[in-house]
Amino acid sequence: MCTVLGTNFIGKKTKKSMKILHVLTSPRAEGTPRLVLDWLTVKEHQQYVLFLQKEPADLLNSFSSTEVFVNPQLPKGYKKIAVIFNVVKKICKTFKPDVVIAWNTGLAPFILFSARLTNVKKLIAHCGNAPSESFFGKYIYTWFTFYVCKIIGAKIVCCSNYLKHEFCSIPLVPKKNVYSVHNCVNQSKFNGINKSVNQLITTAIMVATLEPHKDHVTLLKAWKIVENTLTYAKLQLVGSGSLELKLKILARDLGLKNVEFLGSREDVPELLKKADFFVFSTTHNEGFGTVLIEALSVGLPIIATNVPACNEVLQEGKYGYLVEPYNEYSLAEAIMHVFQDKSFFDEEKINERKEYAASFSPKAMIDKYLSILNP
């Protein structure tokens, strides 16, 4: 059975409001659950959340302001499909949502087909990562996912134009059923956060899961070069994941002295406030990079890998310094440049970053999603 948290699913819908069910894998401290938390700040719609498994439960308490359903655990293998069907059908039959959004693309066919069986007609599969590099993942599973969605009337929404292009470039993909809408950031989390132009520049920060689709390895190698020149420079790595031990061993083997692994954190806005600039070392598998918008919301200068998603978000370098992928020398040079160039902390530039970030609001994202469902 599902555990129910929160008691705020009360009240009548207005004429324009929707009942929206968000289906997530788990309340892990990563981009997608944080994105849904930002959606929940928009009170125009009745929104509630289903987690298909409880662990990792990093952000579970953060969802206490809304109605939350938590399935204890998903079994491995094909058995999880039956569990997904039963749990989603039960929730949909009870609360009769107008819209169901599957935030895990891989599980979307099962989540949305189950919702469709309960007569939910407004269905969306969120797509946040590039196609798999394997033949099965890139072709077989993409065709399966996209055609199941088309047959049941679900829309595929990619979080960037880059992702939309990548999927639509796969032969036989139903292109007319694929859309793109940028992710959002709740700007209120960053209210009152201001950087000082005259402060001593000492600390860089990267917020990202420690998983293969990011590129912490290049950053750590670059940081060795930085430390050899700027002994006072500090790097904070926020996030957890399967590569945590490997990356800590690499940092040790490189002899890095000023690198902190902070793990999963719920106080990311405060950490960004205390840092001086943001580094985002990632791969071509990056789908959007919501943390880039969060960093811009604080006004932080940004150094990011020049991959399509970062290029799109940062508008070809207008709002961030783009460096060559997998090149620790290029990254180290950019980092040292930002450490030593006060012009990056000019008040006008800080305000420009904040104004640009403000355009990625939760309400704007929700309105675009609903407009896809109601053309």
C-alpha cells in the first residue's frame, strides 16, 4: 500500500484549474524532484505527487506541503511493471486527475498507459536526458516509448530544443508528437541573495549528481592545475551518486587539498549564496542543466562545458563562459581567469543574469505544458 503524506489536497477546482498528478521514481535530491517542488509553488492548480519508491528519501520532507503518495519499493525486473500499473490505477481512480505527468521517461509508457486505462486523457511524458548510446536504448526503447505515448494520446515534452532535435533525428520517431519546454526555477528561493562585487573570490561550486552523464573527472583534473597556481582556491561539490567513491579516490590520488564533497543537500540556495562562481562540467548527455538557472538566479558567473544543452541555456555564451568538453586545461584556464577578473562580478552583469533567470518561472513552464494539452 501507498503511504499518504500531507493533507492539503482540499478544496474545489476553479474553472481554469487542473488536477495534476506528478509521478516520480523517488524523492532523491536531484533535478527532477526539485523541478516538481517548483511546480508546487503555483497554487492555481491542484497538484499532488506519487513516488514509485521511497528510497532515496532525501527530499521527502520537502513535499510535506502537498498530498504525497509513497509506494514503499519497486521490485527489479519486469515485476515492477505490475506494481506501477496497480499503484497508478489506484491513485487515478481515487482522485481522478485531469493531467498525469510521468517525469521518468523510461517508465512513462507503463505509467501513462495505466493512467489512460482509468480514462485520464491529458498525459505527458517528460524527457530530461539525451537518447541512450546503446542500440537498444536509442532505437528499440525510444520507438517503444514514443509510439506507446502516441497511441494512448500522450505528448512527449523535452526540456530543451537540443533534446527534441536528438530524438526527432532518430528514424521513424513520430516527430509531430514531440515538443520542447524549458525547465523552470522558483525564484523566491533566491530572494534576498546578493553577491558583493568587492568580495575576495575564493570559492567555486558545482551542484550535480555524481553520475556518468556529468563530468566531475575533468573538473577534478582541472582543479589540480588550479591548486598549483591558486593555493587559496576552494571547490565544493554538491550531490551524491554511484561515482562518489571513485571521485573521492581520484581527488585523493591527485593530491587535492581544497575540494569538499558535500553530498546531497537541501540548502542549495544558501550554498550558492556563499560561493563566488559556478562550474558545470558535464557531457553531451546533458539534457538542460536546471542548476545553471539556479546559479544565474543568484547572479553567479558560470563556467560550463560547451555541450548543446549548456550552449542553449546560456545562449551561446552570453550568460556564461563555455569551455571545450573533456579538456582539463581549457577548464582550468577559464577557472583561473574568473578567479582573477573582477569584471565578472560587475553589478550590471549580476543583474542581467538574474533578470534572464527570472524568465524561467514555474508558472510559465506549467502554462506551456497545459497549452500543449489544450492547443
